Amino acid sequence: MFSELQSTTIFLFCTAAAFLLSQSVTGEPESPDGVWQVAPQTLRPGPTGSFDSVAVKDPSIVFFEGNWHLFYTARDEDHYTTGYVRAPRLESLQGATRYELARVRSKKERYGCAPQIFYFEPHKQWYLLFQNRDSNYQPMLCHNANISDPSSWSTPEVLLRKDSPQKWIDFWIICDPHRAHLFYTEGHRGIMHRSTKLEEFPHGWGPAKQVFSGVHEAAHIYKVLHRSEYHMIYERNTPEGRCWGLAIADTLDGTWHKVTDRYATGDQLHYAPTEKKWTEMVSHGEAIRSGYDQHLEYDPADGRWLIQGILRSQSHAPYPTLPWQLGIITKMPSRQISKPQ
């Protein structure tokens, strides 16, 4: 028989071991299958006849000078365009004035979407990266000294001429102290990587190299705050619906190691008892970053992501008609999660 002191010691040891085993790659405690608390929608489609009447998707967001600045793909009955809205609080974005960015489009058609926003400190300019369909999808870039002025974006220029016949989508730029790195999905399978010297940006991109595979689209990369570590969120299209996987690397041009294909999935989403369910999938999203510059730092302890979501019952229609919405999910320890509906 153990003494009371021995029993207490064993209990504390086992508790500590269980806690350590429950740590995620970010150092946060979590339930074995992951738990995400879902907030009410941040942005819903606009009224009939508006430029975003069918869907709002593909968010990119930063907090700057007292406002949240949200860029997103807007869908009406016929077109994919880029929308912009700002507000002091995330909860206020739904009621704020929305703008279609008229210059963020193709030369051939009213199409320009999947935006990424960041401030490039060496140029003292905001850059907006997006895709058009002029060459079976290609990366485009425009700039603006004032993020709050939707009419001041420059005429877009091609970031990189295509050099392969495969479909390229979901372009993403992140910088380390010496180089700018471009990631994108090729053929809905592999993640491609290119880089250029920081002083040559946005020109001088090197050859492409596949650095990851087994994805559908939307690989978004962030530097972990205060650590020499990078996290890649990538989207998968499974029979159960859209979900995210997670990979990590020590450097942006290094080897990516898969952590899990189930970092955020529909069955990990939890709602407060009083909240109405609006998504059962985790699709194209953006971290709530720690800053707004080209380093794309985020704090995993914050745990908040702005995602596009949809109910499974709404997901069987043709893709251009799907009513995507945007909202915040937060990675939480299971003990803090309220019971699902």
C-alpha cells in the first residue's frame, strides 16, 4: 500500500505527464482531437444586388491605427471581386461600409480575388497580392500608401510570369530578414516556393520548388512570435468537408514537416448553447496576426483565426453559388469549451 504522501506524489506526477502530453506544437494545452470555439459571423454576404450578395470568403486582415482592415473575396451572381471593410472592433465589421476595389481585377474581365494584405516596411507601402485569370490564374500585386483609402490602390502588375501549364492559385508572401518568399498551390496538389532578395522585391523571383504535397489549396505561412519557427496552415478537401492541416519549419526555405492533417476540422467546432450554428467546415482563413508587416508574425497562444465557413447542407450546390460567410474560431483547452448545441 502507498502512503498518503506517496499517493499524492504519484497523482501529481501523472497529472503533469498528462499535461505535457497534451501540448500542441505551439506549446498550448488542448484536447487530443482539437477544440475550436466558434464565434458569431464576422461578415455575412451583402444585400441582393450588391457586389458581395452571394458570398464573402478568402479573408486577409490586419489591425492598424485603431481599425481592423479586412480584405476578402466577394461574389455576386456573376463575378468574383475583392472587397474591403474596416471598423474599430471585429464585431462592428458587419455593419461598416463595404467597398469593391475596382482596380483589383483582371484586364480581361471583372475578376480578382483571394487577397493577401501586408505592409512592406522597406518601401513604406501596403501591398495587396491577389489572383486573376488572365493566364490560367496568375499572381498580381498592387500598392497603396494609405490602407484606409480604397480608391488609392495602384494599377495591378503581374508579380510573376507563369512558367508552367499547371493551375496556380492562392498566392502568399512572407519575408525573413534577408529574402521575400512566395508560396502558392499548383494543380490542387503541391505547395510551390520561390524567393527573391529583399532589396529586389517585388522582382527577381527564383525558380520554383515543391516543398509540400497532399493539399487542396490555401497554404498560409506565419512566423511564430518570439521563436525561430514557421507554421503553415493548408486546406484539404475531404469527404467530410473542408478542413486544415498544419506543418512546421525552422526556416522559410527549409524542410516542412507535417504535424497533422486534422489541425482544424468540422467535428472539432463547438458553439455556445445560445449561438446559432453557421459553419460545419474550416476553409480558407487568416490568423489574427501580432503585427501587420511583411514578417507575418502571429502568437499561437492567441489562438484566433478568421475563416470562411458553410453548413454541410449548403455545400452541395455549384461552387459559385455557395453562401460562404466569415467568422472567428479560437483554439481552446477543452475545459474552457461550452457544451455544443
